[in-house]
Amino acid sequence: MSEKSPDRRTLKTKKAICQALAELLTEKELHKVTVQEIADKADVNRVTFYKHYLDVYDLYDKIEQETLIEMGILVLRLEELPTKEFFKNLTDYIKENKAIFTMIFSPNSTGNLRDKFAKCMEGLFLKLESEKRHTGLDDKKLQFHSGYRTQGCLAVISKWVLSGFADDQDYIVKLLSEFDTKFAT
């Protein structure tokens, strides 16, 4: 028996609910957000919310899972793309998902998604450096190097997101590419 894919109306409703939670998390902590607030902000009723999610935490977990999968795929493309093109794709994804990334870098965020994103990027940088230097992944210096490189990228992205995307995207791509290229050598 094949599973039906969701119709456009369902996808639109789920996106509105996710967007509502993301916006609310820029204002308050997760444990203080209610289903009613999400429903009101998404312009749906509570029954509609519960048709798709068990509670606020289930919604957050689903957003986290979906975002991590998408970011993981994007980060893995770094191996195939030149640095500037990778950061262009990454910043495109971030701009397309402004509310989610504002939530991720918000002081009210749980920090889980940011930490998982950082681990994904750090793992990729570690792998790339290890292959370039033909060393094992357990080399302590490479681990520190990759962690430092990752946190630098995240600092630029975080500053950009929390500024409300005030700086031009091309400028951010140029900065990330220059910093990363200089550091990776």
C-alpha cells in the first residue's frame, strides 16, 4: 500500500505552523510557548495543530529533524563545490528559511539545532582536512582546527541572521569565503 503525499493545503498549513513557532521562539523560550499561541499566529485552530503534531515539543523536534536533513545534504555538497559556491548555496538556504534560522540563533532557542548544525559542519571540515593532509580523523590538532573553522563560520552567519539580514548576502558570501580560504590553508 503506497502512502499518499500531502496535498498543497496541508503543506501550506504545516509551513504556517512551523513559521509561527519559529517566530514565537524569537520572543520567548520553548517551554513558554503554547499550542494556542502557535495556532493563533498561524491562523489555524488548535484541532488543526493537533492533527499534525502532538504538542509544541513534537513540532520543534520535527522542525529540527527536517532542517538537519536539509542542512546535512547542503553541507555535504561542500566536497563537490568551490568554497564561494558552497557559501552562496548555504546563505541562499538560510535566506529561504529566515524564520527558522532566526529561531536557531535566537537567545531563546534551546541551542540543540545550532549545536547539531555545528557538529555537521565540523565533521565535514574535519573530513576535508584529514583527506587533504592524508591523516587519520583522530588527530587532535585536526579536531581543534575543524572546531575553530566551524565556529568562525557560525559566528559570521549568526551575526548576519541576528542583524535581521542587514548586510548584503554577496558581502556575507565573500566574507565567509575569504575567511575560510585563508584559514583552511
